[in-house]
Amino acid sequence: MATTESAIASAEAHSAHNYHPLPVVVASADGAWMTDVEGRRFLDMLAGYSALNFGHGNRRLIDAAKAQLERVTLTSRAFHHDRFAEFCTQLAELCGMEMVLPMNTGAEAVETAVKTARKWGYRTKGVPDGTAKIIVAADNFHGRTTTIISFSTDQEARADYGPYTPGFEIVPYGDLAALDAAMTDNTVAVLLEPIQGEAGVLVPPPGYLAGVRELTRARNVLFIADEIQSGLGRTGKTFASEHEGVVPDMYVLGKALGGGVVPVSAVVSSSEILGVFRPGEHGSTFGGNPLACAVALEVIAMLRTGEYQQRAAELGDHLHHELGLMATGGAVEAVRGRGLWAGVDISPSYGTGREISEKLMGRGVLVKDTHGSTIRIAPPLVISKEDLDWGLEQLRAVLAR
């Protein structure tokens, strides 16, 4: 069996350096815990950026996948299969919508939402061809395709990939006045994360999402909520938009929809909006495949019980209370988030986010840094209170002087 050092050396030699992972090599996982190639256990406090909301190796999801593996895994959309209609119906109902357009990755779903909004703008709103504009927020993270990084403000993600796709305008996140001023007759959509994850788990000011909903409705503009990270239970609600009683025109979903088993994403909206597509105008070989639908159907069934949302809300209150206490000691400068999701700004005098993450790894806890001094905490929703407290105790120990 490979050692940590040999596995990392091989990865460094033979894989492109598009990520900078922590020096741990995971071999197995269960629930909220992962075990490396040398038998050391680590508490997962990242949950695959919310892809693992239901934990590693969730029995219901693994059983659903195994059962489907024995039947049929892929037909392509050239044919119907017996899980597709049920998946679309159940997901539409969960979202309070009418139609679903399934894809695979979150970035694919965002690309699909962009194409949907533009096509809706031309065919339904009557925007002149080639002039559609979509407004996005600064510090956004919606994926890494060429079009998506064209409206990123993160130069690390954007640099050296031009020429960039036009048709987007960037405004400050949380600024309704700037959003209002940016709208024109050619604006077809506003694309936002209800909580900005990669930016450091930034929660918008109270009333912002409701204000976006009011502005977009008044100007006949689509409100697209990218709930790829924030949705499906993470914040204590099925969707983060619910915290302000907001229902967007379109949900963009991914990550947890595949249960940490297979990549599943989707755009969910009304029949008026998604009805703009005709056969041949958009597609995906693997999107909506039988295996993906089987796993996602089990995810939807689990969310319908409400237990995961409630667990995220209750444990999230505890998480933020404990982190708030840390913020009084000088090591933690700020804490943001909602539910079982937090961005923790570490005082630079205590180390960078990367350094704190490495120290936590040394104590058996896995988190990930972002933007220099921030660490993100997002454990699986199935984590026990005892394990969560143990993980927080390790953070206290790392920050103690």
C-alpha cells in the first residue's frame, strides 16, 4: 500500500497542479470521518464543499446506487428510462417549480442557467438578438468554465484565460442600489449565490434577497439563485433563499444532489422559462442518467423528512455560538455563516488560513482555507454534537497561546 509521501509524490509528478490539497491521502470514509492510507482518522469538517451533506457512505444512498447499478446506469437522452420522469417530478415538487433540466456538474448547471436566461430574454422578453445582459455579484464563485470565469473577480481563477465572454455586468454583493442602477431593458437575469461560499461564507445584509426579488420582478428580469453549495439542507432550510421567504425564478442545484456518490446537477424553474428549449438546442450525454436519478431520488426523499434541515439549524446554532465565543479572544476576527456553514477569519498574527488548516490536520480535523486568512467549516449534516464539539476543541487548541 502506498504511503502518504509516495502517494503525494506520485500525484505531484503526474497530475496537473490545479489544486493545492492538504497533505493527507484518504483511503476510506464513513459518516463524518475519513481514514488515510496509514490508518489515521480525521474528522471531515468540509464535506466536499457541501457535496457530502449526508455524510460519507450514507447507507440509504449507497443502497440506492447499488440497486440501480444492477439494472441500468446509462441510456443517454436518446431514450427514456424508468427513473427520469420520477426524478424530474420529485425535484420540481421539492423546489415548488414545474420543470427540471438535469446536468452533471455545478458548472454545467450554471452554464445551462445562463443559456436559459439568454434564450428566455430573446424569445419571451423580446430583447434584441445578441444584447442580453446578466448581472452578477463581485466575489462570486459559480464554476470554472470559460464563460463563468469571464464574470469572476478572482484573478487567480480568471487570469490568462481570455478573451472573455461578454454579456455580464458585475455589481457589489449586497448592494441593492448598485443592482438597480445596473439594470437596463436588455437585462435578462440576475445570478447570485444566496450566501457566497468561496468568498468566505458571506451572508448578505438582511432584506437583500427580498430586495433582489422585488427589483427583478418589477423589471421583468429573472432571479437565478445558485444554491449549489447553500442549498439542500446546508443552512437549516432546504434552500438558503428561504431564510428571507424568497422564491427565485430559477434554482441552480448540484453537489449534495448527488449525495457524494455521483455528480448530479440541475436547473429547476417554471414551464414558461425552461419551455424555451426545443429538441437539439441543449443537452448532455450523462445528464439525468439512471444512476444519477436513482441517487438523487433518495436525496430528495431524505430532504422531504425535514430532519436534515432541522439538524443543520440546531447544530448550526451551536456551531455559531461556540465560534462566537472564540471571536472574543483575539485569534478569531470574524465569524459568518448560517446553519452548519461558517467562514472564520483568523487574525494574521496567528497564521494564514492554510497554516491553521495544516495545524488542524495535525490534530485530526480537516477544513480548508480561502482568501488567505479564512477557514471554512461545513461538516456533514449527520455529524454528532460530540464530534462537532471535539472538532471545535481542536480549533481552540490550535489558536491557543
